[in-house]
Amino acid sequence: MTRKEVSRQEEHLFTVLSGRRFLRMEGLGNEVPFFIYPYAPEDALEVARSKKRIKNRLSNKGIEVLEVNLYDLSVEILKERGVWDRLLALEPEQDKGDFRELLQGMLDPQLHIAPAIRAKLAERDFDIFFLTGIGEVFPYVRSHNVLNNLQSVVVGKPMLMFFPGRYEQSDTLGSSLVLFGRLKDDQYYRAKDILEQEA
């Protein structure tokens, strides 16, 4: 993505996110207020810088953003459960498939991730929820599973997930999250592409 495209997308995001329509979740027609910002994985660092600027600009307008990074949250959950050091010691010699299954169980979205996010949301007031760190937790945490389990957790506020890949929407095939532009995570049809939203 060129600097000009980054700047254009940043302006679009800021305009939409700071708009009354978005903040009041108007025009959703009973849909969950979930939005996805798909971006090319190679632009991750530039997107991270852009996200920081957007958060600062929103804060200057009195719009509070609560961000949860799934990787940081996963580490926090594993440390709270007292298994972090054991996992670090186990990982080099464990079969990769077995290790992935072990982590998938310990970080089950319904049993562990969603309740941990619910606790974060209850800690302070906010206007918009940012979900990040999607690429860093693959393959042991899958984004569509997290989104499905957040529908009853993130209520009354809009959520924007920063997604390193494509969000393909098709009338015939439904919508799919394509992580890193290569791995079809699974179908997830309830979110809207933030780049297609009007201010």
C-alpha cells in the first residue's frame, strides 16, 4: 500500500469512526455492530502506526477506544492460569500439531477468550472497541471463532477488527475471512467491511 493509500484509508477510518451514525450504530438493521478493516499483511507496521494516530485523533474528539490485542490477551490468560513458563519449556520439543491442539484447548474462544474480553470491557467506559493481534494468534485462535463468541459479549458498542488479509463478500458464496490473503479462515457473514461504510 502506498503512503497515499494509507493516508486515504486513515482519513476514511477516522471520518467513519468519529461519525454520529457509526457511534450510534444506526442503519444496521438488527445486525451486530461488527466491522472489519482488512489490510495486506505486508502493511501491518504502517497500519499499526495509522491505528495509533486514529486512536489519538478520536481521543482528542472525546471518543474513547478500548483496544484488546489477542496475542497479549492470550499470554495474559496463560500466565494467569500458571502455565506460561511450562508452555515455553515444552514448545521446542513438542510436536507442532500437538502443541497447537494444546493451545487451542487452553485458549478456547468460548471458555477463555470471550470471558477475558468481557472482563476487559467491564473495566472502563469506551465508545469503540478495537480487536487486534489476529495474525499473531493464528492458528491456535481462529478469528471467526472469536467473532462468533463475541456477539453476546460486545453489545451496545461498535467493534472494529483489524484483519491482516481479505474479507471476501459474495452474494452466492457468503462472506469469508482470508487470513494473510491465503488461508480461508471460515465463513463469517455478520461483519461489515469498514472501508465500504459511509460517514
